[in-house]
Amino acid sequence: MKPIIECVPNFSEGQDETTIAAIAAAVKSVEGVQLLHQDSGKAANRTVYTFAGEVQAVFEAAYRAIAVAVEKIDMRKQKGEHPRIGACDVCPFIPISGISLKELVPLTRSFAEKVSRDFRIPIFFYEESATSKKRKNLASHRIGQYEALRERLKNGKWKSDFGEYNPSFGGCVMGVRKFLVAYNINLNTTDAHIAQEIAFDLRELGRPIGKENGKTIYKPGKLKNVKAIGWYIKDFDRAQVSINLTDFEKTPLHMVYEQCKLIANVFGVKVTGSEVIGLIPKAALLSCGKFYLKEKANATEEEYIQSAIEQLNLGELNNFDYKKRIIEYALMQK
């Protein structure tokens, strides 16, 4: 299989159905690219598209989508609750298989240069593509939002990596980042407070324990690369620990699940299963299967995946069809 990447661009339009549909159509017009998910928020005035495919095809789809934004979105008129600096506010590229973060960075840089030149818009690199540590965080690029961008560029406080200010488009934050797994762990309680207590002890940031000089002090949690909160979900009548796993290779799903079980036991509740939100790379489930099937070294890929699904109980709340939920397999079916 050729190298596969994913792109999850965020466009500053969540209200005008014509523009939203035009961007989607631009993505779908590229052979070899699959539009896997699309989510719009009217109040946020923002739409997030998720598509994947071979590297150059994904770049072409992103290019065509940005071209629509250049034509149809005017940031001088755009308003919404979500922070943004441009019509295509952020455009991340994520390696899925057959290509590394390091290998994707220079390819993305060349693409960004072309976008900046062709559309006359400023590009700002973040995450793995960032040119300095202070530029890695997306929030740093959004300080003051679109309304402050012109002045930040003019006074040199925040230089672009390519291009000059574009009043109608604003700017675009672009770069290579790791895959983020959205993952919820189910508890046999309806108490959101207990779920939050578990989240405090599980997540990297940890538990708030006081203040010093006006800043909150935290006791670090058990696991790196984990962001988590606790909540109650009425649809399922249960509490969950809701997790963003920012590096599933360093902190695999089974480590999160097993650690959550241990912490839950301290609070007198049990983990009953879990769910993945959206799609997931095959490697994330294969690593789980290999952990749970230690005694079966020669297991097939399907056996590893089925083991992961069973041990994490991914189908507790909704059916988990791995052929539709694993990115590589979903692409093969389209």
C-alpha cells in the first residue's frame, strides 16, 4: 500500500450551506481521496472536514478546498464563537501509514509555499512543522484572532513563514501533527463527579491542588499524552472519562484502558467498556491486540484487531465495525 495521510482542515464557515457543500465537493473531486467526515457548527461558524488518501492526492484536495475558501469566505464579514485567523484557519496533515512525521514535513512545506504563492495568503507553521518551540502551539498563532493578525504581521511580533497579509482571507496555520485519538471509557456509574476524579488522576496535566501567584498548581497524573475530563452522557445513562490521546504510539490505548480500570477501582466503580470517536489508524488497534495476545505470537492481523475490540469492549454502546472505523480499511471500501 502506498503512503496514506489524513488532512483535517478547519474552515471559518458553518452557516452558509452553499459554501460548505462547495468545499466538500472540491475535496471529493480528487481521485484517490475519500471525504470521511464533515462537521459544521452554526454558532462557531466553522466546518471541519476529514479526508484521507495518498499523499499528493490529499495535497491536491486541500488545495482545491482552500481555493473555494479564497473565493467564497470573506473574513472581513465573518463572525463566530470559535477562535480563528483565516478562512482556512488551520490545515493539519497527519501520517496514517507508510510515511513518517519527519518525511511528511518537507512535503508539507513545499505545499504550503505553493498555496501561499498561488493564493497570496500568509502561512504559519505549527506542531512538527514549526520553526521554533514557541510556534508549535496553535493557540500562539491565534492570539488576537483575525482582527489582530494584520497588526501582528505589520509590527513584526508574529511573522509568517510564507506570504503577506490578505485582508479577505486572513491567514492559515498549517503543519504536520500526530494522529489524535478521541476515546471515551465507560463507567458503571452515572456520577460525573467520580468520572472527573478519575480523569484528574489519569491525565498528564493532573489534579488541581491549589494556586500560586494567581496560577493553578497541578499534581501530574499517571499518563503522558492524555487529556481527559469526566462527564455524564444522558443518551447512555452513564458517566464516561472522555479522552484525547495525543500520541497513541507512546501511550497506547490498552495502557490508558488498563490504568483507568485501576484508578476507577480506587473510587469504587468499574470500567465496563469504551468507544472510539470517529476513525482510528490500524496501528493503534494492532498494538492493543499484540498486548492482549502475548501468548499467540503468530496471530493474524484480524485476530489482533478482534482481540483489541473485545478486550477494550469497543462495541458496548454502539456496534464497532472495524472495516468502517479503521482508516486504512475504510479507504479500501470507498
